[in-house]
Amino acid sequence: MIPVSEALDKLFALVRPLEVEEVPLLQAAGRVLARPVTANRDQPPFSASAMDGYAVAEAAPGMTFRVIGEAAAGSAFPGHVGPGDAVRIFTGAPVPNGAKTVVIQEDVDRTGDQITITDRLGAGTNIRPHGGDFKVGETIPAPRRLGPQDIALLAAMNVAHVPVTRRPRVALVSTGDELVMPGETPGPDQIIVSNTFGLHALLTDLGAEPRLLPIARDSESALRTVLGLVDDADLVITIGGASVGDHDLVATVAESMGLDRAFHKVAMRPGKPLMSGRLGEAMMLGLPGNPVSAMVCGHIFMAPVIRAMLGLGAAPAARETIKLAADIGANGPREHYMRARLGAGGAKVFDRQDSSLLSVLGASDALVVRPPHDPARSQGDEVEIVRL
Ligand SMILES: Nc1nc2c(c(=O)[nH]1)N[C@H]1C(S)=C(S)[C@@H](COP(=O)(O)OP(=O)(O)OC[C@H]3O[C@@H](n4cnc5c(N)ncnc54)[C@H](O)[C@@H]3O)O[C@H]1N2
Ligand code: MOO
């Protein structure tokens, strides 16, 4: 058995970077920007009014002006604003030549084409300077996962096609005679595939492209057939059949198909029978079948691998330090990822930690990470957590 940190290093060494593709802006949300993108225009491209009102050269309470024209968003006033002139202006309109300030209409009395500034004059010019948001040559740095705000900025920069890292294609293979799909009617000794769907959701969240392959029954030939369907996947994830039982065939079959194994078994709880290697053109990750073990391995190993494939760097799941809300006992020889709920008093570790309990995992929002042989800890002690 190797420690979690060593397993992660071996996984990162197996990752091959993915190509860059250009996608239309509307498809870029959630994708990873692969190259810095540069603005090829200034925003705003002219000094613009921030308010509806009157553009003048100089403003003070009591001053009067003659309105000589109008500037609206999309149609500038072509002339010059001299002393005594005012141009009716609307938010977003180019500020006309000669105007130095915009007086908001609430601070003006108007009669015909004559305006008088009242004594309520507010502070500031109400003018957004040319290039005040961004200028030609300013960049959005890469790599970064593009959120809605980035998409708005890219649009303003007039970037219609965005260079992003291709989504990793991930094949999910469930193994076991006992498994049926959600919605089916299970036999008396069958259960429903669960963690495969949880991993599918996690992969979608991470920006990967997951595919469910048919469930592989517990025979070498069935598993070989399903593994033969992985096609062009970048990552093949098997679930179950990773341990030492007579029906745990994943290592045997994958090796017979050419798996170049990097490791099998990690000193962690849950997740001990994890295995990985390269299988043809794909990277393979063999997860334990116990539902919580598979999901914990999803967060601790699969998610960092997907981020590395996307070019976001080779880093373990982010940890934070937080206080314990109640005492916990000593840990054994494996790094333990304990299901816990965060609250005002800190992290409360659940009493029941069996790796089959999806209801406990569902009630958890963090994993408290206990180093091997960590002694008993008391309420108020600081521990490391990984948020779920
Ligand atoms: N003698 C030993 N027995 C076990 C050991 C060991 O070291 N010595 N390790 C235990 C640990 S730890 C784990 S974790 C499990 C992992 O076993 P497998 O990866 O071989 O998983 P299975 O035996 O196929 O399944 C375990 C459990 O999970 C259920 N399962 C499997 N796939 C799914 C799925 N996609 N969705 C929902 N549930 C699934 C399966 O029905 C079993 O109940 O081995 C221990 N045993
Ligand atoms: O490692 Mo197993 O994953 O403890 O249940």
C-alpha cells in the first residue's frame, strides 16, 4: 500500500494533456480557457455618459443653457458644445466634444429649449472615461474555468470563439452481478447502481464528458467485452471488483488487456483497493465498489486527475483547517476521510463511518482528513477538511 500523496503523484504522471479547440462563446461556459485572450478594442470605445441628463462644458447651480441637440446610445451628437450650450444626453451615449460634465435631469429645470441648473447639483461628472473598463491588449489569463462573468467579459471584448481545452472523455464501467439500473426492478439479491451515477454527476460538474457503459457482469469475458467498448475515452473508470474476493476480476482482466499498472492499494479509508495505470491510449482508474469509497475516491483522486487533464495544474483536493465540534477517537494506520457536517461549532464527524452508508455521505458537506495514527482529538482541536 502506498500513501495518498504518492498515489496522486503517480496519477498525475499518467495524465496526458488534452488538445485545444475553439468553441462559440455560447458554449464556452464551464470550459477551461486554454490560452490568454486579448481585448482587441477599448471599452467603452468613447467617453460615455453614465446618466440621463444634459452634457455641458461647465456646471454650477443657477447656470442656464440652450439645448442644441441630442446624444443617445448608438447615435452621437456630431457638433461641439460651447459655453452656454447643452446637449440632451442619455446613458451610454458618447459625450460630445467640448462637454466636460453631465448634469442629471433631476438637477435641471427645463422650459422649451432652455435649462437651468437647480441648487441640488450632485458630485462627479457622470462620465465614464474612454477605455475605463479595459483597453486594447488587456488579457484574460489562462488557464481558468470560465464562469458567467468571464463570458460577459469575453463578449464585451468581441471574442466570438474561445480557445478551450477539450473535455476529457470518461467511460464509467460498473461491475457486478448484483447491479441493476435505477428505475429497473431488482431481483431479491440485487441492488441499484448508485455511485456510478454520483460519479457521473461529479464528472459533469468538473467539466468532463462522462459516458455510462453497460454494467459488466462478474465474468472475465463480460468485463473484457465491456472494456472493449471504451472507444476513444481519455479515462476509463471501473467501479467495484477491485478487492481480493473470487469475483473481483478488474485487475486480472485489465492486465490481460495490457494494463500497465502504476499501483494497486492505497493506505486510506475508505478507498483502499484503488488501482490505476495506462490501458492502451487511455488512463485507467479502478475504484472500489463500496458506494462511499467510490465517491470519496472520486473527490480525492478522480477530480484532481480531471483538473490536471484540463490543464488546471496537478494539485490535490483543496484543504482547509477547521475546529472540531465534538471529540473523536484515535485513527488507525490508514489516512481516514471521515464524513462530517460543518456548523457554527465546527466540523461534527458522524458516528457511523461504514463505507456503504450513502445516507451519511448525503448528509455530509465535508471530509475530515485524519493522518495515519492520529491520536484522539477533542472538541475545539483543529483538523483539516476537504469540502464536498
Ligand atoms: N477479505 C477482504 N475483503 C475486503 C477487503 C479486504 O481488504 N479484504 N477490502 C474491503 C474494502 S476496503 C472495500 S472498499 C471493498 C471493495 O471491494 P470491490 O472494489 O471489490 O467492490 P465489490 O466487491 O464489487 O463491491 C463492494 C460493495 O459495493 C457494491 N457496489 C459495487 N459497485 C456498485 C455500484 N456501481 N453502485 C452501488 N453499489 C455498488 C457491491 O454490491 C458491494 O456491496 O472490499 C472489501 N472487502
Ligand atoms: O477502503 Mo474500503 O473503501 O474501506 O470500504
